[in-house]
Amino acid sequence: MNNIKHTRLMIWLAAGLLLTVTGCKKYLNQSPENSLTGDDFFKTEADANAAITGVYDALQACSDEFITWGEFRADLVSPLSNSDITYLYYQLFENNRVGSVWAAPYNVIGRANTVIEKVPGIPALDNRFTQEESNAIVGEALFLRALSYFYLVRTFKEVPLVLQPPSSDAVNFMVPKAGADSVLDQIEADLAIAERDVLVQFGKPAETRGRVTKGAVNALQTDVYLWRAKYKEAAAAAQKVLNNSTYALVPAENWFNIFSQKNATESIFEIQYDYQLSELNSLRGISGAFLMNPVLFSYFDGEKDLVRGLNRTYREAGSRTFWKYTGLTTDNIERPTNDPNFIIYRLPDVMLMCAEALAHLGPDEKNKAGELVNAVRERVELDPYDFLDNNAPTGLFIELIIKERAMELAMEGKRWFDLVRVATNENQPDFLISRVVAGRTVAERAQIRARIIDPRGWYLPIHRDELNKNPRLEQNPYYR
């Protein structure tokens, strides 16, 4: 976009962010001459494209939260020290810690809401901007809103459900929490529209992997349905990804390139960063605050996994440090810049989610579930499980799928959510408790067990600043 358009976008985004943060603050009825209102901005195709770019810009600020919420409470990491980055490992939460700050995903939601409301009116004002193009951009915004709410609902369970843009005093931002099912229902509804309207792919690989496509929508649908134990729907959504020729597993010899070179053929959706555009993140520093837990090492060592283990997921540098975001090569050369992409979904993730869903659908589907697990294993040159067939118990499938996900997806922000999902859906709290406790030192175990024995404690407290700003919010039950 040109400099004028960029300036207009920045003014609009700053105004939207101010409203998001400050809530229903009173503004003068008349705008200063050099200000920009939403109605002034949304008139052309270029405005629509600039606005959706703004939503992706906000998403870039979420990778810290996404990896923190999804990884650090589980059993695959060991902290170097107790800090604001690592304290979630200890399962002791005060409501003033940064892990409970939800501003970044709500910023995505606020910007997405503006696109969803404003862009549909542009085709009537700009005949070069078609209805199909408008629908596609709105579909991208719906996905990004759904993705943000999915992280929030898995982390806090009950959260405010805001569907109006931060553009008017008429919007009431002092809303109470919505129940988890209400939030998840809205996510499903948003994704149904997005699936219909977004593109299959874009002209450039970085856009196909970095913008919302049908494959990305189907991957998120798979995740949402699996979280809700809607196994038939999860398998059907996953199958759409598996049938999509846009995606193909990377060969074993190139597995580390998924992270070092970005936007690989198996990537479905990645948050994009580029140091040349000053788009940076903290993934190197955040992952560097942890060592690989002995639990994860035992998986790699027991399987003799040479494709995903040493100098790929981790390296030996006096201790076992994570390498996915830090490394540039498999021979100990570090990435010189703080711009690794953060992968939201890639093909093996969806394959294993599909296998988990199919394993719950009876003997006729278990053979296909076993084939998917073994395809992930064979890609990294591990022996297949020849006993995963229609006679294998569902519990065995789940055990092996969760283990395979640990080796494939470690430090990608998946593990804690995997444990919560299975423990909840199978009504087996000990599935989570036993694994988390086993991943702690002997001295830590009794205290950690006491802190997670109540499943209400699997969700984080609402930050005290949010409670102070919004009197209609109630603290999550475990922390009252």
C-alpha cells in the first residue's frame, strides 16, 4: 500500500485499539479535521485489503501467548529458572502475572470485528471490488476471530464474547463472561461461513501458508470439533485437509527445514515474521528459557528418532536446549534473527487429530486411524505400529497418538491443550495429572499434584486489571 493508505490504516487501527483498551469512553460528537472514522476509511478495495492486513498485524503479537498457554504447563519442558516466562510450569497462579494477560488476542478480535462489519459495504462504493472478494476478506477475519477465541476458551474456559467492532460508544464492552459452549458455538458458526468464502490458495507460498485458506479453516474446525468430542465432525473436517493437494509431507531429510526455512509444503497456517520488515518475535528467547524435559528425551531416545530428535527439536549444548526456533541448520548454526514463523497448523498435526477422532468411531474406522499414525511415523523413518488395527482398544490409540504428537509437535504450543482435551473428553483427569506430575522433579511432585488435582485449576485466572476495568467480570471459580 502507498504511504497515504498506510497512514490512514495506522490512524484507524490506533483509534480502534484505543476503544478496545479503554472501553465505552465518551468521545466528542464532532471529529477533528485530521482524524479518521471507520466510515471515512472503508470505501475502496485498497481499504479492505489494508484492514485485513491490520488483523494479521495484530496476530503477530500473539505468538508469545499461544506458545505459553499451550506448552509450558505440560510435561515436555523444564525451566532454567522461575520467571514471568516459566512460572506456568509451577502451576501456581496469581492474577497479576503476564500469563493471564489476554489483550493480544482481543486486539485481533477487535480488528476482525471491524472488518466483518465494515468490509461488506465496500462493493457498493467501489465497483472494482467484487462481492466474492469482499466475502473472502470477511471470511479471513472470521477465521482469525475464531482462532483467537479458541485459544482464549481453552486457556480461560469462560471469556467475554464480543462480536461488535470497537468503533462506537454504542458498543458495550463491559460484558460478563460467556459460557464455554457459547463461545465454541460462535467459533463453529464463524468457521462455517469462512469455509464457504475463503480461497483454496494464493499466488505465493508465503501467502498460501500465511493467509487464511480453506485448508486452514478445515484444520481449525478439526481442532474445535475434537475439543468438543464431536468425533464424526472432526474426522470429516480433517479429511478435507488430507484431500487437499496443497499440502504434502516434507521428506525426512528436510524435516528441520519446516522451521528453519518456513512455509514448507506441509504447512497449513503460520504466523509470518520477517526481520527485514521489522516483524520480530520472542520465540527464540521464550523457548530458550526451558530445557527439554526428561520425558520428551525418553520418547526420542526410546524410539531412536534421529529425524526429529537431536539437532532438530533439541540440541546438546551442555544441556538439552530447544532448537526449532533457535537453529538455522542441523549442524549447530543458530538463526541470526528473531523472526522464526510460529506454526499454527501443519499436516501431521491434522493427521494425528484425525486419527484420534477415528479411533472413537468404532472398529471400522480404526484401521484408517492406524494408517494415519503410521504414516506420520514412517515419514520420519520409524517403524509402524502393526498392532494398531480395528481390534486395538481406543485407549491404546490415544496413548500412542498423544506420544506421537509430543515427538512431532514439541514446543509448538500443543501439549497442554492435548492433555486437557483427552483428560476431559475421556473423563480421566489422571491422564493429565499423572503426566504433568511425572514431568516434574521428585521434590516438586507433591505440590504440583495438589495444584492440578481440581480440573477447574486447568484454566488460568483472569488478570486483576481486567477485573478492575470490568465490574461485570467474575474471577474463574478455582481462584475465588
